[in-house]
Amino acid sequence: MAEGDRVDVVIVGAGLAGLACAWTLLGHGVEVLVLERGDQAGAKNLSGGRLYHGPLESLELLDGAPYERVVTRESIALVAGGAVTQVSFASDRLAEPERRSSTVLRARLDAWLADRVSGAGGVVATGTLVDGLVRDDGGTVRGVVAQGEEILARVVVAADGALSAMARHGGLRSELEPSQLALGIKALYSLDAGKIEDRFCLAPGEGAAELVVGEITSGLPGGAFLYTNRDSLSLGVVVRLDALASDAAASPPDLLHAIEQRPEIARRIAGAELVEYGAHLVPEAAPDRFGRRVADGLVVVGDAAGLVINHGITVRGMDLALVSGVLAGQAIAQALEQDDASRAALSRYDDLLRDSTVGQDIGRFAGSAETLSRSWLTRDLPAIAADMAAELYSFGPGPKERLSTTAWRHLRRRVLRLGMLGELLRLRRL
Amino acid sequence: MKVDERLARDAFRPDDQSHIAIDQVACARCERRPCVRVCPGQLYALVEETDEMRVEHTGCLECGTCMIVCPGGALRWRYPGGGAGIRYRFG
């Protein structure tokens, strides 16, 4: 299908969005060239990370993919002082095919997916940095410049991650601001699979996902996470960049160090060996405020399009990346069939995304990141929960109140008061 | 654990030239210097004698945080050349 030196589609970035897009295009008989700056797919990619399978329906690309563990134990802990108030949920129901989630390590997963794309006839050129876009006088994107060489294409897909130089070059968004991003840093600890299963009460192959908020981030909006992989633990912290950039904030390594010292974390990682340390920016603004997704000859997918949703008790981005890649692939294939790569033709991708279930979620949860950045959630709520639980679970020298009386007294004094009501109402956005 | 001990666990393929260029004039106008504190690799340091900002580009995790928080636009930040820089083995 190539005309002269021109390829059908150049995809910048062999992450989940780029590879899902490539796979879909190959299925439609479209020729793809994936350019990846890492010396293998996944070498530059870092996620928390867990992948929610539900929104992916039956994406064949993922059949047999190297997942770490299926999460069957969830918990979220609020920490204040020495107190930990925790809600946890353990159930086989979390492992049902329709609502399953798996922990993943991106270097393994992405390299495996890239092999599948290659096996299906796609070309994945690693170690290739894309410098910029080729645009004609009218501004239409006609290809990319990679290592000083022009590569012409009918459509370019920007799958180059949260910092997306391609989306910026293509005029689809302005410079990113700290308020649009969160910084995630992560330590990977190697630990024997049997020990992981003992420490987290897991059956072989099952996994746990623990979130911790409150003092653990020194009160900064964000939280810490601990995920179990097959024979390693992913321990990390994600904090909003605008808060982190304020002068009073701790440095990211100091935050991580403090987290590792907390007893509830220290016991989990005791004796485990640090094997990797990484950092990555995470889109935090509502995707529709991150930038536009389509221009003449150019489509933006995954993190590059800001496709991340923070639900508070869950955070998702990888499923959105895969779905956006698939939908972009479908729209591009149709546009190329009509030999029309204009913005109008390619905006079918936007329509497909908006009508998809993830698109509906993106719209519904557009305000959630703002809601979660409210400081009372990380500063006040953990202390309120701890004070209430301390009374509920104990007997002082005086007569015991009814449980409902104790609970109501705490709620009335500290939550159901002026100023806090607005905050509570905001929680409906989650 | 100190951050340089953490970085020592990572795999890097060094780039011959730095992918981060600092405009010292613009940098000197900034009093807050948030890059020094927010860099996850703690790679920025002010050289006291000359009041110049230095960055140890070989340990860069390529997150881009410094570029985003730099208030004075003093950083010209791009990715290292193809295949160079951080190489996540787990990710």
C-alpha cells in the first residue's frame, strides 16, 4: 500500500497506545512503522502499574500477555500520626474475567507486545528518536523527522507519552503546566514469590494492591501505592506537580524514603532488594483540557492525549491507552480507505472515543482530579477517621456511648460543618 | 537509602552529549530554583563559587519534571539520542 517512499502510518512511541494502534491497523491491512526511542519497547516506560481488563473487551493483541498477578486484594489506608485506618476488600469476584485487573511491568509487557506487532507484519524500529514532524505549507502533517531523516507518511500517530513533543509540534496543545501533571516515582523491590504470598495473604498467582494516603505524602495531594508482582513489589508515590513544586514540599526521594520507613510499609519490603528506581509524569488534568487529539494528518493517543482517570480509590491509564490506540487505528484505517487524512476525516477517532465506555468515563470523571487535590482529603480526613475509630474501638473510664452516637458526634463536629459541606458535595464527582 | 544508591541500581546507556542545556542567565534570575528539589534523581546542584547551575545528565530518568517546573524557561530539555539514557529493565 506504500506509495513511493511513503508509508501508510508512522506511529511515534512503542507503548501500549502505539502498539494497540499498530495492531489494529495491521488487522485492516494498513502498513505501519513504529518508531521507538528506547533500545527496546518498554525501555522508557514506567507505570504503577496495574491494568484493568474490563474496558478492553477482547483485544486479541493481549492474548497470552505476560502479566504479573491478578489482583484479588484491594486496600486503601488513611494514615495520621501513628494511626492507620484501612478499608480492604478481598474477593475472588475481583478475578472474574469481566472485571479483572493485573499488575504489570512495562519493560516486559511492552517488549512482548512489540514482538506480536512485528510478528503480524508491523515494523518496530527501536533506538530511533523522532526529532519532529514534517508539515506542509498548509500545516498538514506529512511525516516525521527521525535522526535527521525525513520519513513521509499518510498519517502520523503521536503515542509519545505524557510529555508528547509530537502533540506540541502539531499545535494540538501548549506547553504543559505543573497543575496538569503529577509526578510518580517508584522503587522496584525483588522478593521471593512465596514470601510475597505469605506477607500479603495471597494464593499463588494472586496479587494485592494497597494504596496509602495522608501523612504518607507529607499532606501533599496524592498517595503511595504498593503492588505485588510475580517476584517483586512496586512501591511508589504519586504527587501533584504543582504541590510538589511549592517551596515547602519535600523532595521526591525524601518522600519515598519516609514511606519506606513507615512500619506498615517497612514490614512489607523487609529483606527485599531494590532492583530499579524510576520516575514518570502522569497526566492529571481532565483529558479534554489536556489538548486536542486530531489535526490534519495527525492523531494523538494514550498519555500523550492525557488519557488518565483518577477515581481516588483506583487510577487508570493503561486501559485508556490501549482503547484509544484501537479506536484511533479503526478511524485511521477508514480514513485511508477513503484516501482522506484530513482533520475532518480523522476526527472519527474523537467520535469513537467519545461514544466508547471509556469516553463516557472520561466525561463523567472530568472533575475528579480536582476533587482529589483538595487538601482536606490528605490532611484532615485521616485524622478524623483515626479519632473516631480510636473511640469506637475502646472503652474509657466513663460509660460507653452507643456506636452511632460516637460516630454522629465526630461527623457533626468535624465533617458536617460549614466550609466542609462544600467539600463533601464535591465528592459526588468521584 | 540515598538517591545515588538508588540510581546505581538502574541501567543507563550514557549519551555523549547532555540532553539538558541550562541558560545560566535565565537560571540566575530565578530565586526559588525548584529544579534542585523536585528532580527525582537530585541531579541539579548550584556551584557556589560561580553561582552556576549544574546538572548530572547521565543519571537522568527522563521524566521531564525539571522542565515543567522551571519558572524562567531556563532549561532546554530534549530526549537523549535513540537508544541512549535510562533503560528500564522492569518499568
